[in-house]
Amino acid sequence: MRSLPVIAFALISACSSSKSTNVVADSEARQLLIDRNWLDVYPKTERDHLFVYRFVPSMGGGVFQDRTLFKGTFELFSFAATGSDITFTLHETKDEVTSPYTIEKVDGPEPFDLKLTVPDDPRGPKVYYGIKAETDRDGQLLEQRLAATARAAN
């Protein structure tokens, strides 16, 4: 009977260690968070709905977009991020929300290789995807990619 708890412990340890190997260390997480587009989905058509975060300290904060390829709304916010927590200051509502976050290395969905999880996200969903090789200080790369998607859909 003693072997059953040992086996269960070994299985739990194996599952948790394989998950944690994909989670980026706090020391790297903040660097990956900023100057990158974080999308909840990659649009396949010009009418697909998506949420986008971009954290850009050089512009004094970040932007959240609720949009399709051609139409949407945006919200500017301030933030402070460590390697494990983000504090959002939402100027329109005067709310301040602090949430833990994790960034994981993933293999998709295409074209993504990073996954951002914000359990207490004050806007949109809790999971977003990014591309490690991308840094997009002013949003031009996102607009170029979305325009290419629109051309391909037509």
C-alpha cells in the first residue's frame, strides 16, 4: 500500500515539473512583457474580434485594444511590473488593479511562441499570446501583420 502514495507523488512531481519548465523566470518575464503585442487570438478574417495589450514604458504606459482588423476601441493605462506582478492604473475609471502574471514558452497556436496569463486582468480575457522575436515599440508591426491578414482573407 505504501507504493501507491509514492507513485502518486512521483506523477504529481513529473506533471508539475514539466509545466514549470515552460514558465519563464521572473528575471526574464518583465523584459518579455514590454514592447511586444499580446493578442488573445490571431485573426483569420477581417471580422475576427481580438484583444491586444502592449506594455510600452517609453510611451509612459500601455494600451489595450478591443478590435477587429479595421475597427475598435482603445484604452491607455499606466502600469508597474515586476517579474511576477503587474499593477494597472486605469485612468478612465481611476481603478488600480494588481495581478500576478506568468509568461510561458509555448508552441502555438501559430504564429505564437509565448503565452501571457494575467489571472486578474482588468480588461479582456486572462490569456494572451506573443512572439518572442517581436518587439513593437509603436504598434506598426501589429498593423502590418493585420493588414497582411486582411489582404490574404480577400
